[in-house]
Amino acid sequence: MDNKMVYFMLVVHTEPPLAATGKSLPGIIKISHSHKMPVTWVVTQDVALNFGNPNCELSKAYGFSLKDLCAGAYDVSGIKDEVGAHLHPCTHLGTKYGELKNCTSNIDNYAINRLPEEEQYKLMEELTNTIQEYVDIRPKTFVAGRWAESADGTTLRILEKLGYTVDINLPFFKPVGKSDWTGARYYQPYHPNRQNVLRLGDSPVLLIPQTVLPPKISMSPKSLILTDDKVLWPSVQNKDQMQTVFERYYKLKEMWSPVTMVIYMHSPDGVRKDILQRLDWLLSYVSSKENVVFVTPQEYAQIFNRKHGDKNPEKVYLIPAYTAFLAKIFRSFWIRASNIYHILKGSK
């Protein structure tokens, strides 16, 4: 089954505002499950507390729970979703970060990779334990809020200690905080190095890159993203662009396996009819292709490990050195210009 296959997954960053998430999820579920697509809900702590099981207040109010979704008991489709962890310190309860409710005012201030290892570990441990208590599963898939993972391996080592086996991140993008992922590998998942996650290593955690088309000189790549947030992320809004990204990856199955593609969206955006229509169209388009299977990250990791064991694929696709160099210069200029702008704006 692994030969010349493409494994397609939908990862929903499930986060506040809670009311919007409650209204959104049934629509996302209905479309995804109608295409036999399991959804991976990477959740913040407050989402786990409010939607973890049928006894939670908001689960009762909105008619679904994460526990039922994992058990395949939410609807007649029997599709079993996955629940993973998604850490935004500003949404984490009972900590000094809880006061940062207007997170988007300065996203650099609350990135987890700005925190020392002890604080990162504390937040990750509390988030993991909350999900286990309320959803009754131990999460094994992680996505850092704003992709702000420590490039020096700090976050990776924490994931290992807590039993995570999959880490999804966005390559060739400058996350907020201290990380610089310029020159990161794309296309192929790999086991990263514990001191530098951009390099191959022997970590048991499988790093799955977000599906992107690497740019020539840009701050961000084109990504398979279904969201209305045009400021933070490079949205792919029309069908032609989504087809371009998909077809680029689809051709890779002739060169190596198992190919994976990750699309993602933010849970509150599921209230938008146009976004749900794009999701429906994309899943219909993908379903029409041969040798495509819908999976969760954990299911893909099992397929990858059957093929490669704990080793990395022989051929890893790299961003050309000159592209990474030019992007770094461009990025440095953009960051300095942005800082100057905010200083001048604050002085008025």
C-alpha cells in the first residue's frame, strides 16, 4: 500500500474564541466525514477543558465532544478523528500568560520558543495532562502556536520526554520568537537532530513539514491553508493555486514514498461558508485522484515507520543554498523595517 501513494491529512488548529469554535466544528466535521476524511484536532488547553468530553459545558451547548470524535461515535460515518496538542501560551489557563488575551497585538511576545526550557516543559506537560484527563487520550501529535518551535531542539526534547511521536511544522518560514527555519527541509518528513531540528537525526519524533511551495525570495511559502487570516498567513484562496500545490506533491509519489500532504485551518474560520466550500471542493478534487488516502498524522507515522523504520529517507529535498541565502537577506531587511515602523508608530 505504501508504494506510489499520497497520504492526505487535515489538521485543524482548534483554539479560541471558544464560541466560534463551537459553531464551526460541526460544519467542518460534516464536510470532512462526508469525504471519509478523519480530522486531526490539535487543541489548546481551554478547548480541551470545554469540549473534551460529553460532560463539559460547551460540549453540551454545541452538541459534540472531542472524546466522541476520537471514538468515531459523533456521527453515523464512524470516522475516528485524532486529537493532538496545540500550545499558545496566551490561551493557557492558570499561568502568567493568561493575561495576554489580545495575543495578536504583538505575536512575538508570546511565542513558546521565547520561553526557557523549564517553562516550555511546564506548559507542555500541563497541556498534555489536560487533554489526557478530559479527552481520555494521550496526545502524540504536536503543532506549536504560530509554528514558534525552538530550532535548537528545546521543544523537540520536551516532546520526546512527554511521549509525542509526531511534530508538524512549517518549513522555510521565520516563526515569531527566536527560531529561524531558513533552509529547512520540505516535502519529506524526517527524524530531526536533537540540537538542530533543521538537520537529520535520530529523534524518535517524526517531523512532518506543512505542505508548501517554496518561494524564490519571500517571507513565506504558498501553503495549503484554508483560513481567512490574510495578515498572518499566505492564504491560498483560489482553486488554481490549490491545484498547483497539490499536483506538485502528487508527482512526488513517482520518486519516493510515502508522500504526505498536510492542509490546515483555524477552527473559528469554520463559520465562513466560503472557507467550508473551498474545503469541500478540495476534498472532492483530491478524492478523484488515484492512490490518495486520507489519514491522521499518527496513521501516517505508522506507514512511514513501516517503510523506513527509525531511519530517514535516502533522498531529502533541500531548498537550494542560494534561495535560502537570498530569503535570509530579504527576511532580515523586512524585520528591521518592521521594527522601525513600530518604533516610529509608538513615538507618535
